[in-house]
Amino acid sequence: MISASIKLSNTFNNFFASEKSSGVLLIFCTLVAILMTNSSIGHAYLNLWQVEFSGLSLELWINDGLMAIFFLLIGLELKRELYIGELSNFKSALLPILAAIGGMLVPALIYFTLNHGTPTQDGVGIPMATDIAFALGVLSILGNRIPASLKVFVVAFAVIDDLGAIVVIALFYTAKLSVEYLAGAFVVCAVLLMLNRALKVMLLLPYIIGGILMWFLMMKSGIHATIAGVMLAFVIPFTVKDNDKQSPSHRLESFLHKPVAFLILPVFALANTGIIFDSTWLSGLTSLNGLGIVMGLVFGKPIGIVLFCYFAVLTGICRLPSDLKWAHITGAGILGGIGFTMSIFITNLAFFGSHEVINTSKMSILFASLTAGVIGFLWLRVLGKTRM
């Protein structure tokens, strides 16, 4: 259980600061991409991301290469949470774990119900994601109107949410599997794990080199190459005895925060949010695919998060932190509907090559995320200090 007088660690505060600033930059880059795409140079702007280098387009280098570093950071954050953070104690972790499960299952069920048997049913994973940067950006604007425990709760369930999205990507968005390359990736992973556990190698360089090799083998295997980033995170040494400051895992996580927040995610937004607004944009939002995404994120997320938390508290499985009320949990659930980065990432995998469907999906994600962000902000601003 989280104490009412919770004191946020320096690691968490640094994480929170970089994520909220990244959210502002992401909004700016998204607006730039949309304006450029719908301007007189829109065709040239979109073609820029299709320029090829070493057999891959610039867009694929960003989505498969740079985003592997983003996934590495997610893995390192999750690992830290499991060792010394909110997820290190099962009793404390249970509430955000259940919140994340509910926040993934209900949106997926809503989308699947609307799109089952249609060409767009593969998009079931799109409304399952939560964008940590944008969610924390909204919380940062609210400042001390909300308790510290709510920030920790949102980060915890959003990180678990990202882990769920990674599992979905690995299991359901693999086009063609090469067992040989996949086995090679796992061999490299095993060697790196041996360097960590048996040989106690604390230098980062061998792990980085092994991670690059693992990324290449994973890409050739057919499973999305970004999964290698998560695998690498869990074989890099993490030491608790030095308060984790000298831990290779901690050092790498600290180093990656700013490049990911202020370079990788903004570049991802510039390359992937070039949404074309034409005369059919409204029909795209009201299509089964568009409705599944919007309803999944705007309604499914808060319903799933609140219901699963309420059931857990009602049955005595866990308790709300003493400074959190149901109004806070509901507000967090609404903010969970800000899908953005991971939702767009899954869209590119689910509808690869179907440009019109991808455009409609991105438009729906943008609309749903904006709606969830505004409603979540207003909800917590008005009810964040009430006793409910």
C-alpha cells in the first residue's frame, strides 16, 4: 500500500520531469507532421520517410531501429519497478497490475465486438495501450491538485500496460517466423545472461554489442525487432545494494531518458503522425475500425481500470492507497485512454501496407487521445481533491 505521505524518489522525479516535457514536444511534433502532410508539400513530406538506406526505408529504421531503444528503456523502467519500485512489493503492485489488465481487456473486447469478422479485426491491440508521456504531461499540469500516489499509480499501470502491448506484438503481429534466427537471438540472450549472473560482468559495452546482434537476429526471425530491446533490458545487471546508482541498468536508464524523450519519440511522431485530412475523414472516424479505437480508448479504458480496481477492493484482494479516492482512480482510468505512441506503433504492424486504414486508425487514435486527455484533465481538476 502506498503511504499518504509518499515521498517520490529522485529517479521517479527525473523520470516524471522528462516524460511530461516529452509530452509537450510530442504534441508539437504531431501538429507539425499534420500541418506538413496537409500542406502543398505534403506529398514530398510523406515521401521523405520512404527514402531507403541499407535496404530499409527511413520510416522503418525509425520504427524498427530507434523504437527498439524506446522498448529498451521501457524494459529498464519495468525492471527497476520490479526490483525497488512500486512493483517490488506484490501487495502494492496488485492494484496497478489489475488496473492494467482491465485497461487492456475491456478496450480489446469493445474493438473485437465491433470488428470481428471484418478486414480490420487485426487492430484489436490498438486501443489496449497507454502513452506514459502524455498521461504524465496532463498530471504535471495539475501539479499539487492531485496526490503523489496517483502519479505513481499511473506510471505503474502504464508500464505494465506497455509490457502487455509488447506481449501482444510478439504473439499476434508476427508475419513469418524463422525458427533459426529466433533461436540465434535466444542464444545471444542466454550468453548475455551468463555474463550477468555467472561472470558478474558489469561493463555495459558487451551487453550493447550483444543487444545489437540480438536486434538483427530478431528482425530476421520475423518477430518485431523492438522486442530485442526488452530482452536486452532484462539481462543487463541491476544491483540493489548500492541503492542502484552504480548499477549498469540504472546508468543506462538514466542515460536513455533524454534521448528517448527528446529525440526518438519526437522523430517517431514526425514520421508516423502525418495524417491526411480529406473529405472522408468523418466517415473514417465513424467506421467500425474508427469506432472500435475511439470507444475502446475513451470508454473501455476507464471502465476496465475502474471495474477491475473496484472488484479487487470489494473482495479484499487489495486496498486503495490512503490518499486516493475513487474519483482519482476514475481520472487515472480516463487518462489511460491516451493511447498515442504505442497505439500508432501497433497500427503500423496491424495494417502494414494498408495506407487508408492506417490513416483512419491514426486519426481515430489522435481524436480519442485528445478527448481522453481533456476529459481526464477536467475530471481531476474538478474532483481531484474531493473525498469520494
